[in-house]
Amino acid sequence: MGSTDHIVSSFDDELQEIRNAIIEMGGLAASQLESATRALVDRNTDLAQRTIETDAEIDALEKSIDNMAIRLLALRNPVADDLRLVISGLKMASLLERVADYAANMGKRGIALNQAPVIRMVSAIPRMSELVRRMIDDILAAYAQNDANLALDVWRRDQEVDQLYNSMFRELLTYMMEDPRSITSCTHLIFMAKNIERIGDHMTNIAEIIIYQITGNTPTESRPKADITSTTMIENELSLSSTNEGDK
Amino acid sequence: MLAKDMNTVYNDTKSIISAKDVSVFYGEKRALKSVSLDIPENQITALIGPSGCGKSTFLRCLNRMNDTIENCRVEGNITVDGQDIYAPHVDEVLLRARVGMVFQKANPFPKSIYDNVAYAPRIHGLAKNKDELDDIVLASLEKAGLLDEVKDLLNESGTGLSGGQQQRLCIARALAVQPDIILMDEPCSALDPIATAKVEELIEELRKNYTIIIVTHSMQQAARISQKTAFFHLGEIVEIGETEQLFTSPNDKRTQGYITGRFG
Ligand SMILES: Nc1ncnc2c1ncn2[C@@H]1O[C@H](COP(=O)(O)OP(=O)(O)OP(=O)(O)O)[C@@H](O)[C@H]1O
Ligand SMILES: [Mg+2]
């Protein structure tokens, strides 16, 4: 299975080129997330700056994938699994580009944080980042090996990220209430965590794309979704934090 | 076997032709092996498959053109509107008026454009007088999208037209006897992209009033114009399904191999 065995072998080569570029792009996006997270944990402004600059490479890769896909659509008229591979490639490239944007945005916020007084580190962020980075690795493995089951496994895993995000969101709200001077920094952290959570969502999207590419169908079970922060109210947090106080 | 199961799944609209266990022999050679296929009414059904897989043979079964081939024997059951077309009392000439055919190479008679179209209606006595015949000829040319181009040339020879015009003339000729079903065997294979587009546009237009079965070697053409596609391989139907489904997610590896150009 996969992009092999065409009578016209240059067609195989072109499909393989798209696959390789996607995997390269995904690898870069994963390392961008890793750099942005390390820059945050180590308060390393240089690394954060480099993360921001590397984003251009990923943008360039996306453009080259677009060009390859358009060329292939126009010249080869792909159908069936070939068509699915090209369309999936286009969609994945656009999602991976956004993933990298989130990482670059984390870099920017990391730099801003380093200019503010040190605040308590929120351990949930590196943990979330690690979870999501493993999702990226596995999604790329699923893509490279045409493994729909692994893609489905990643698809289901997004829920854990959402749960971590929810608990971290509450934790940061509590900090902000305890010490209003931390509001700016905590807000940056919330947005960084949100960025990571969005990257996890995109892995879910990519998992669906890969499953479609391999099987011709999208997953039928309903999407796992556990991010409830968009409906979380500050009142709830007040009562939550008061129970937290009681725990102390 | 698979083809039969799929048939029932996709058989949602009324089928006008129903072929069951059709086998065709040329002498000892079995060219079609127990093929079953239902053709939905007022839809375009495309038959695709590698050379020699039996597409033309199957198409010719549907209007008994195989009867004209020596040594050719057809087994199985084919009904048009529920009537067995191989029953003894069936008049093949009338059948072929109902089930018209357009061939790969445009084959106008060496007569005037007018006479090309008027030929069959005259034989079948479809017109009571010259006026009625004129009406049939003009209406058929109009339906075939050719009238504007030839209305001042009706007495010129049909063979003097361009390939694409000749093909549309042949379609007009098929339409003149008011068929319900039109069989087309690679009607665009000798045409340039513009002439092909015109014939395709015409085929889509005709679909409103006719049922069309088209054999084509162009995957893109099958995908563009048909609602249903049947993939033939080695005298059997491997897969039959909605065209969109077949070209995006075919069920059978052989279909996938063929349409993506990986056949080995
Ligand atoms: N008149 C004939 N006499 C003997 N064998 C024939 C005759 N017509 C077709 N055949 C054989 O029957 C098989 C099916 O032929 P058919 O013409 O139906 O194929 P096809 O799918 O239309 O191919 P193509 O795409 O090349 O037109 C082939 O093996 C062919 O050699
Ligand atoms: Mg043929």
C-alpha cells in the first residue's frame, strides 16, 4: 500500500516527495514545540528568539508542499488513494504550519515572560508539551507507516491534553487571585498552554486526515473533547479557590 | 459475486436494463464470465477496464449487436424494461431503435447530413410526410448540439464534417429513432479536448431524457460525466458503484490499481 508501484515511476517519486516533505515539516514542528517549551522552562531568551526565526523554514516547506500538490493534481489527475494522499498532504501541511505558528507564538510569550519577575513555574505546561510532542511523533509515525490504528490512538489521546489544560487553567486562575501582580505573566502562561492544547487539537485533525487517507473513511465515533475552559466561569473558580484555601 | 452484492446496495433508482449471469463466447473463448449489472434509468453508467476485458462485448449484448458476429454466443438473461430481449419473438431492428449505439469512430454514411439523420426514421416509417421528417431531422440535430453548425449545410456530405461534428452527427442519427437508451463505445477517443467537451456536454444534456451507457478509456471522462461506474477485468465485473465513491475510495484493490495506473 502507499505511493508505490505506479506504471509511471516518476509518479511514485512525486508522491513520495510529498510524503517526505510532510514528515520533515512535522519533525520541524515537533522540535519547534520542544524549543519553545525549553526556552520557557530555562528562561532562555536566545532559544525563544531562534524558535521564532525558524518558523520561516516551516512556512517555506508548506509553500513547497502546496506547489508539489498543485502540480501533481494538474499533471497527473490522481484518483483514489493517490488523490487522498495529495489532498491529505495539502491539509496536513496547512495544519502543521499552524502548529509551528503556535510554537513561535510561545517563543514570543517566553521572551515577554523573561522580562517580568520570576513567577512560580507551572509544571503542567512542560508536561502538556511533552504529551503533545509525543502525539506529533506518533502521528508522523502513523503517517509514515500508514498505520491507521496508531492514528486512531493519537486521536483518542487528545483528551488527556484537554484535561491537563483544564486543571492548569484553574491553577493559574488561583495564582492570579492570590497575587494580582502575576496577572500579566499568568495570562501569558495561559495562552501558552492554550497554544499547546491547540496543537493537540490539530493532531486530532491530522489523525482524522490520516485515517481518511488510509481507509477512505473518517472515524465514526464522536470526537473526544474535554476542554471545558471556554465555559468555565470565574465564579466557579472563586468557590473552587475558597475550597482550596480550606484545604491548606 | 462481489459485483452482485454491490448491485443490490446501489440499486436505489429504477433500473431500465437488467443483465443477469451474462456470458459471451467467441467460439470456444469465453469473453464474458457471468456478468450481472443493473443500469439505472436516466443516468449515465460508465464501463471502464483494461483493453480486452469485455466492455464492448457487454455493450453489444444490450442491443444484440453480437448476433451479427459469427461464432458469437450469448448466455444469460438481459431485460430492457422487464422484457427479455433475447426472447424468440423480439425484433432486433426495433430493439436497436430503442437501444441506439454510437461507435468509437464516427461513421457517417457517405450521404448528405440530412440523409444521415433521416435514414433510420425513413426505414422505421416514423414520419408520415416530408414535413414530419424535416422536423425529426432538425430536432435530432438540435438535440445533438449540431444544428447551429450545419443548418446551412444540410445537403453537404456528412463525411465532410470535422471528427467532433461527425461524432455528434452520429449521435443525432441515433437520436432520430427516439431511443430510450444510448450505448456509446469510446465516443470521444478520436476527438480533441474541445470536441470532447462538446460531446460530454451533450451527453450530460441527453441524460435528462435518455439512459446512457458509455465505454471509455478516459478515467477522467468516466469520473466527470457518469453517476455509476462499473470496472471490468478479465471478463468479469470487479466493482460497480457510485462514480464518486469508486474514484475516491474504490473497494477492490484491482479497481484501485487500474484507475491509479498501477496495474500489474
Ligand atoms: N469478433 C470477435 N471474435 C473473437 N474474439 C473477440 C471478438 N470481439 C472480441 N473478442 C475477444 O473478446 C474479448 C473482449 O473483447 P472486447 O472487445 O469486448 O474488449 P474491450 O473491453 O472492449 O477492449 P477495448 O478496450 O480494447 O475496446 C477479447 O479477448 C477479444 O479478443
Ligand atoms: Mg472495446
